[in-house]
Amino acid sequence: MGGQKRSGCLIVLEGIDGTGKSTQIALLAEVLRQDGLEVVVTREPTEGVYGQQIRRLYQNRESVSRHEELALFLADRREHVEKVIAPALEQGKVVISDRYYFSTAAYQGAVGFDPEDIIRQNELFAPVPDLVLLIELTPAQAVRRIEQYRQESLNHFEQEESLRQVAKVFASLHRDYLSRVDGSLDVGAVHAQIVAQVNSCLVAKQIRCSGNVSCQVKARWLCHDPIES
């Protein structure tokens, strides 16, 4: 899947729970849409049949074996790719996903699976991202944010010791298209880091021209008759 050419762009935000991915995705999507790009925002686990089963594990992770849990994530992602990600990329859209298979590698890697093997399994059917933005935050900071802003008890995936193990796996992952973002900064500063990385990615793919104008939009302007513009 990774070697296939596509006109769209797949951007993934990753990180342990509590790093502010959802907030940053909303800000990023707004910026890109204002520039005239077609943006699809999605997330994992999905709201599909398998995704709902995964969400039920938040309060009772011990109800399945680790192999069953991994199988659920793979099934959910297959459906996600087939129904959302692949069609949007084929249509030339920018897809922003809140989590992808690097989260599976990290969270399942933290319970004993080989993270690189998980990535290989996923890349047999899932498109390789154009850009992965890994928002980094210490587990202690992440837990404080979850408790402060959500005002809920931590679920099974959010326990601090578990997040420490997950963070270690995330720290071990390296790809040319993976960039790390300092999540300890304020929202605006994190957003600025993300926008800079995304701009570079879109320019490289000729989806965005230099000067923060979408090449797709600019092409439409160039095609207009001067009298109509």
C-alpha cells in the first residue's frame, strides 16, 4: 500500500492519551479548509462495529486476550481504510487521522508485541502516511491534563504506568515521515509547530504552493478568464 501513488495526503497525529491531539486536529483542519483544501477528519478507533467493541475495552480491557485485542484493532483499521481513508485519498483530499497504526504498535507493543511487526502487518493493507506528527508529553503531564480537563476517572488505557510503557515504544519509532512535536508548550505554540510541518509536507506533494496558497486553488485561479476574475 505504501508504494502506491495517490493524489491526496494522509496526515496522522499520534501520542499517548492526554497530549491534545483532538484540539490540534480541529485547529489544523480549520486552517487547511480556509486555504481551500478538501479535508477529511477521522479517528481511530472508529465508530464502526469493531471500533465500538474496542471502546468497550476502555473500562474492561481484561475481557479479551491481548491477541484478540490486536485483532480488533486490525479489523477496525481495515474497515477504516476501505470506507474512509482510501476513497478520500483517491479523490485528492487531505485526510487527518487522530491515531493510526503507530498507536497500535505503541499500545500493543507495551503489552509484549513487537511494534515493528505490527507496523509490517498494517502496511500490507493500510496506506503509509505522508506525515506522522507525534505529540510528546510526559505521562505524568498527560494524566494531569486528562483529570483536569475531562474530569473523569482514567480508563484502562490511560493509567500512568501503562502510558510510560507506551511512551517508550513511541520513542523507539523512527521513520523519515515521522516528526516529533513538543506537546508541553501552549496550544498556540504546538499548533505553530504542526502547521509548519504540514505546510512542508503539502508543498513537497505539490498540494500546497509556497506562500500558503493551495496549488489546487491556485490552479483554479490560473484557469479563470481574466474578465471573470
